[in-house]
Amino acid sequence: MKKNNYNVIGVMSGTSLDGVDLAHIKFYLENNNWSFEIIESETIGYSQSWINHLKLAVDYSEIELEKLNKEYTKLLASIISSFIEKHKIENLDAVCSHGHTILHQPQNGLTLQIGNLPEIATLTNQTVVCDFRVQDVKLGGQGAPLVPIGDRILFSEYDYCMNLGGFSNVSFELNGKRIAFDISPVNTVLNYYANKLGLDYDDKGQLSRTGKINTDLLNKLNALEYYQQKFPKSLGFEFVKEVVLPIIESYEIPIEDKLRTFTEHVALQIALALQDKTGQLLATGGGAYNDFLMERIQFHLPEMKLIIPSRKILEFKEALIFALLGVLKLRDETNVLSSVTGAKMDHSSGEIYKP
């Protein structure tokens, strides 16, 4: 289905569990250049019951996961349908949905995003493009990050594109190839400790700002083997649960000190991960609202210009780019870069389901 404009919805649910991001987007292709307009955008929060399910699902049995996948597909379909109805959206080319990552173990040939069952097309009565990661893992890739092709196509004016969500990841051009990888956990850990204090998150990093750095803990976190690995590489919640949290929990220090130390760790790993410490860095994702984290990143990268975009791009960039991945799949064009994921080749990934 090749044409010069597309009317689509991008749908994304991230590991920070703040809800389902939906963005109604129009894409335009002119002289081989893509442009976009985000028309409506919204985040639909999860109920506490769903948050609990999604947090615990990493330990579910295969039968429990199958049941969860069916229930989550119904939930996602109802959220998408409500969004379409509320904003009176018509004549869609597709709904392009990432689903929600439960398992990500590319080293074992496994990645699972729930909410991508074929019946989602029937339930929404829309063409749905989804399940973008599985094929890449089958081709020997990490299945992540997938956003970098969108960075290259839509945000090429920036030297670095960084997302600060459940995890931080970065993408950039190196010797004519797009390179990208996950840097470290961010909100998966910061939110975990804010939750212990009865808060959804550490607003603007105010709690972290009051804490003290525990140097021993900071050194232990910085010494983790993952940071020595070469890219391509990616992280899943398993890394947080099995590696990071046990280290932090072994220290009997105030939660504010844990937040402060981990914030410093995140900022330092970001600075170490960037090849060149100058230029323009586009920061998106919920972590870009964490003023204290942004200050610490700037401290470690004094010559880098940090750019925080408009709210729609900051909050919905991943939904925007999964919408683009869906459009590229409809056109049977490359939407996953092997230079990013380590797969055998560039490819056009995802499933197309018709109602």
C-alpha cells in the first residue's frame, strides 16, 4: 500500500508502567522525505490491578501468560476503540501497536510483547500492524531498540536521540550506520523506590536531590558487566529484578540516598555511553521531566546541548515512531536496522492483521 500520506494511530506501553500512549498521526512523504503531524495524543493509565499483573508477569507460567495475553489484548483493543471514538477518527490506514513487553531475553531467542494477538484487528475493527520485535530475534538480533530508524528518518538534525523511560537508550550515526543501544535502567528503578514512599514517581527528582551519594553502592553499580559489553545490546526488566535491585537492597541506607545514588549512576552511564561529548542531544521520555536527573546529565556532559522538545514529542515519541514502523511495514520497506539490533540483515518486521 504505497502512497504519499498515511492516517494512523501509534500505540505504545513502556516498562515504566505509566499507561498506554496513543497518538493519532498523519505522515507525509515528499521527495523521499517524511514529515509528520501529531493530531491527538493521550496516555491512558493502568488500574492498580493491571499494574500488579504487569509487574509480576515476568514470573508467570506459560499458561498464565497465555491467559494474560488474551486479557491484555482485549484491554488494549478497548483503549484503542475508545480513543478512536472519543476523537472521532475516521479513515485510518492502520493502528500500529507495540504491545507491552513482558519477557525480553534475546540471548535465549525469546521476546514477548502481549496485546499482539490477531483478534485485536477484529476487536478494534481496524487493520493492525504489531509484534515488531519477534522477527528480529529470530534473525539473531536483540529485537531492540527499534526506535532508531525513526530517529534517523524524523529527527536527523540531532547528533544524539536519547529516550529516558523505564530504561535509557540512545541512537546516533557512526561511520554512516545508525547505532543504538540500551544504556541503563532509569524509571524502572527510580519509580520502584518512589513507590516504596507511597508516590507514583519522584516528581522532578525532588527526593533524589535531598539524598546523599553512597560511593560504595555507586561503584558497585558502575562495575556491572553490562556496561563493559559492546553494542548491539539491550536490557529487559529481568536485569533490574535479578541484578540491579538485589545490589541496591543490600545497602541499609535511606531511600532518598538510594534515589540520589542511582540518579548519579544513570547520568554517569549516559555520559560514558556517548562517543562524542559535544553536539545536540534530543531528550524524550518521562525521565526528561526529572529536572535533577537532567541537571546531573548536563553536569557530566558540560559541552553537550540538551534539547527537550514539545510535550507531544517528549511524551509520545515512541508511539510516533511505532506508527512510522507500521507505515513502513505496510509499504514493505525496511523498518528494523541490523546495525542497531545485530540481526543478520535489515528487514521489514511486524505482523499485519485485518479485521
